[in-house]
Amino acid sequence: MEKTAFKRFKSEVGHFFRVSVLNIAFAALLMAFGLTVVVMEVVSMYETFTTDLYLIYSPVVLFVAVSAMLIGFSWIITSARILEGVEEIQDDLKGLEKEKRKERKTNAQLRAVPLESDIPDEDLTRLIVRMLSHYRDNHATINRMIYVCMLGSASIFLLGTLASLEFFQLTSTSLTFTIGPGILLLPSLLITTAIAIVSLISSIYFHRFAKVWDERIDEIDHSAALLKQTLENDG
């Protein structure tokens, strides 16, 4: 096994861990944002029907907000399940690295070589196989997380835009809208847009990760098929 295999695998596990955490964080933001809009819309509906005040509320905004809450909640559960398996592998990888560092402190000859070359191939292969198994078992879930992430970013952007608009008019010849009241809502709109962009980037990273591991699994399946064919021909 190449000396760079340990560093490469460690980097992949760390990247997968960070992306999983980001997914949980943005799911929580999406759910909280949707809950905030739901409360505002429900209050507006209640005051409209119980008082003489006429407050503007939108069933469409309420539906989008409830959908965002449900998406965020399911996203948290899904991401947490993925994160749990990755975290176990990462902890074992760190434990293996820590154990080898302790051995190097008592052995001057080991300190003369890179740490990754001191990691037994069997231990590293065992962790790689666990990661492949974890990915294969959750392949469909990870693919769903990619599209949920994209949908979540779109929902965050839509909710943030609707909440920041004071006036909106769309005709066959023009599009007119104003952000308000006042300029104070502009920072919140920019923050919402930034969250949506980062969430979309997160889904793109997931997609790249999935492609890499899909290629590895295809290579393993192809090698297994060739081995089976060879054994059948020999038999």
C-alpha cells in the first residue's frame, strides 16, 4: 500500500465528517427559519380573525415554511445517521494514529520514518473496508441528502426573499418589488442568500464525494467479477 494512502484516507474521512456536520447545521437553521415564519403567519392569521386589524398573511408562505420545517427535521435525522458511522471510523483512525505516536516516542528508529509508513496495512485496510461498507449501506440515503440539501437551500432563499419583500408585482412586461420597510431588512436578505449558497456548496461536495466512492465500489465489484470468472474457468 502506498505511503500516501493513510493521509489520503484521513483527509477523505475528515472531509466526510465536516460535510455531515454542515448538513446537520444547515438543517437546524432551515427548521428554525421555517418555524419562525410559521409563528409569524399563525399570529397574523389569529389577529386577523379575532380583531379588527387586517394583517397580510399568505397560505403559500405558510405551506413553504411548514415544508422547510419537515425537510429540516428529516435532514437532521438522516445526516446524524451518516455522521455516527463516519465519527466511529474517524475515532478509530485517530486512535490508531495516537497509538503509533506513542510507540515512536520510545523508539528512535521509528521517529526517522514518516508516520503513515508506520501504520500497518492491515489496520488501514480494515478501516477503508468499514468506510466502503458504511457508504455502500447508506448509498441511497447519501444521494437523497444531496437533493434535500439543494431543496433546502432553495427553500431558505425563497423564505428569506418573501420575508424581506414589502411589495411585489409581476406583469407580462415588468417585474416590480421593494425590500422593506426600510433598509434594515437588506442585511437579513444577504445573510439568507449566503446561507443558501453555502448549503448548495455543501451538496456539491457531497456529490463529488459520492462520485469518488462510487468509482471505488465499481472497481471492487469489477475485480470481484473477474475473480469469480477466473475461478469458474479454472474449475
